[in-house]
Amino acid sequence: MTPAELAQVVLTAAHAVFTERGLDPAVLPAETTVERPRNPEHGDYASTLALQLSKKVGVPPRELATALAEQLGRTAGVKSVEIAGPGFLNIRLDAAAAGQLARLIVEAGEEYGRSDRLAGQKINLEFVSANPTGPVHIGGVRWAAVGDALSRLLRATGAQVGTEYYFNDAGSQIDRFARSLLAAARGEPAPEDGYGGAYIAEIAEAVQRSRPDVRELDDAEAQEVFRVEGVTLMFAEIRSSLAAFGVEFDTYFNEKDLHDRGELELALRRLREQGHVFEAEGATWLRTTDFGDDKDRVLRKSNGEWTYFAADCAYYLDKRERGFERVVIMLGADHHGYIGRMKAMAACFGDDPERNLEILIGQLVNLLRDGAPVRMSKRAGTVVTLEDLVDAIGVDAARYALARYSADSPIDIDVELWTRAKNDNPVFYVQYVAARTAGVSRQAAEIGVTRGEAAAFRPELLDHDKENELLKALAEFPAVVATAAELREPHRVARYLEDLAGAYHRFYDNCRVTPKGDEEVTDVHRARLWLNDATRVVIANGLRLLGVSAPERM
């Protein structure tokens, strides 16, 4: 019996109690939840339904809890119900009801943990969006790991998700990039406001190989060649490195297209229609202070140039016009000030900024080697890049390490910790269970132990306390996935997997799946193999949500 099924059983019992007592069943909630008590001695699950309904029906909570407990006690699969405190229900399942979960998980396979909790929501999720002026730095890599995991979680809970990379190929930073490439091609120092690092020389050389005539052009023409060719090469490298990291986007959106298609003018017209645009000092402004921003924002400068904020407005409108009900944008720690202006901008378009726009801010990441921060890349010169991180600890460890912590917390990634094959390395600890469960299945097959037909499965034999502990941990997975998706917190999945790994290790140490020596194969061994394989399914499903592999051997 899963927690969701038990919660429904509790509601059914409440309906029966209300009918018997002549109480109005209309006050019953459409759904309820049960939770695992912190102290296992208090039962398998706890419900507060009696406390929630007491005032609505004018019945003391303990009296209502007593009636619910008596009704639940007559329900198949419920071993006992105890009343605690003012009216808490502590519920224990019998071994057969609890053990059936192992079969359910194995049969569900990759579908176990998925739900329709967010069905009907159409979400645009933008993350990374690093400027094409250099390799993806470690802060952007954090969003690559977290954003990709979040997209997987949202889809696993039924949302329609479009992932997006905003390719900022217009503006002054691109001009500085082009001038840096031109300087490198001529053997000159980088401009004072330009970009350095070995990658600049590499791209300059690549441009010259594809366009040898660039040496014969004047400065303006040569710079334009380096701008077009250099940005193309840099972005191709960014896409390639992200793909190698396991991250691909549904849409790669060019800022330049907003300008070329006249979408900035369209956005300005829409904002004028809403009555929030005004002219001052020769410039065109958006009155964002009407919606809580600390100051009004310029859309078009007095010289006619568009601002970055104008492009932000046009891009947001473009997403909404494509039918996305909710726009989620992941930004780095240095963009915290964007929240107020972006929320105000959404309101200026007539949207509800709390429903239609969501901005997530990620904190800084440090890579540590020998206890000291690694501050420079061999190739980029000034920052630590995606390739530096992967070279140091590998893709799986990097993705797990970056997704394991709440995005609003700074993190240090210790190379020594994340590369050692010991249980204090979180990704090793979890992946080792993936490998161990696969190994147990192989060993069982080699000596003739099979799960057998589902109809012959005897779940009541899974009555050891460590089996019960593992079953309860497995039962939590769907709720963890749903909560992680709703709260935009993939780290909840990682921490859950570590708890599940601990429960499996304790089960493995106390409950043999395969017989010793010449011992006879019994239904207990077969039942435990179901439980072992169910654990393998959940570990693999959880790691897949984080974009991390579940190895069969280590």
C-alpha cells in the first residue's frame, strides 16, 4: 500500500464515520495526506485528519479520532491504529499490505514516481544562457545541472515544459569579443575592456583558417567577420560542452532575432497600450515604479538605441505569445536586482507577476583543490569552466554535486571528496547501491533464485524491521518527486536518494536475498529479491531525474 493509497483509505474511513454519525460529508477534503512519523515507534504513518475536521463538525478531536481509528482498524491491510496527543492517528500496516509495494514498483519500472500533479501547466524554463563570449563558467554549470534536473522533474509530474537557452548575440559585449579576436589575430594585446584567455587565440586562429581573406580587410570589415564567425564558433563550442554534460535545450533563442523581427517595437507598442510608457529627457521609459520597482527603466535611449531591458521585455512577451503560461528564469547571484524590475515589467504587460513569471537566483560555486579555491582556468584564464569541473571530478559527480544543494546556498566542490570511492562521497554512496542491487540480481540468477510470477509473490514475508524501513523509504519517492517539482528544488531528490541508500545498506546487512551455501531457496529469498529489485528501480529513477547514471557495476 502506497502513502497515496493509505490516504485514500483514511478518507474512505472518514466518509463512513460521517455517514454513521449523520455528519455532513461535504466538509471532507477532496484529498488528504499521511506522513511518516519522525519516531518509527509511533507507527508507519500518521494522519491529522481528525484534528482538521473537528471544528468543522463540532466533535472533539479525540472523539473523532477514536471513531476513525475503529473504522480504519476494520480495513484490510491496516494492522493497528493508535491515537496520540489531541487526536493524531498513528497507523501501522500489516506486512502484506506494506510488502505489496515492492511488486508495484518493479512492475511500474520507470513510471514509478511519475504523476500528473502539474498536468495542464505549460512552463518555459530558461537557464544557463551564458553570453557567447567565452566558455560556460562554473556558475553557469550549476544552472545547467539544476535546470536540467528541474525540467526532468516538471515533466515527471505532468507539466508541459519548453527548455530554452537565450543566445545573447547582440550588444556591446559582442563588440568587445570581436575586437578581442581581431587583436589576437594581429598578435596585439587584448583591448582594455576585452576578453583574454587561450580560447580567444584559438577562435581567432579558427576564423582565419575559414576566412583567410580576413587579413586583407580593413578594421571595420575584419571586426565584423570576427564577430559573425567568432560568435558562431563560440556558441557551437558552448552547445557541444553542454551536450557532453548531458544538457540539451528545446529552443536556442537568438537575441538578434528580436531586433530583426521588430519584436522590440511590438513590445513597446503593447506597453504603451497598457499606459505605462512615458517620454523624458529625450528617452522612452517604462514606469515600473507603479509596480514596486525601485526606479523607472529606460527602454530606448535618447540616441535611439534600445536598452538590454527593452530586449528583456520583448523576449518575455515572445514567450507568453508562444503560449507559455508560466515563464521561469534562472539567474546567477549577481542578478538579484533583476527580480523587481522583471516582476514590474510583467505587471506592465497586464500579467500577474506571481503567476506568470518566476525568477530563481543561484548562489556562487567554488571548486576546491587541496583545500584551496581553484580560481583560474588553464584555457579561459580568469574563470573555472564546465570543462575544468568535468575534468576534475567527471560528469556524474559534477551533476550530482551541483544538484545536491539548494540553489540559493553557496557551495564548495572539493575535488578530493567527489573523486574518491568511499561512502563519504555522496554520488558514490548512491551509485554503489545501484550497482549493488544489480549485482545481487545477477548473483541470484546465477544460483537459480528468481522473483517468480507476481501472483506467487508473498509480501507478508517481508516482516523484518529493516525490510519495513526500506519499504517505507521506497514509498516516499512519488511525494518527493512531486514536492521537488512544485518547489523547484531538485536537491530534495538527491537527499532522498542518500536516505534510501542508507536504508538499503541496513536491509542488505541484515536480510540475505540469496541463500548461504546449500541452503534451500525459499519464498523469503524470492520476496527479498522483489524488494532488492524495487530498490534498484527507485535508485535508477531518482538518478535519472538528476541526469546521473545508475551503473550496474562499479
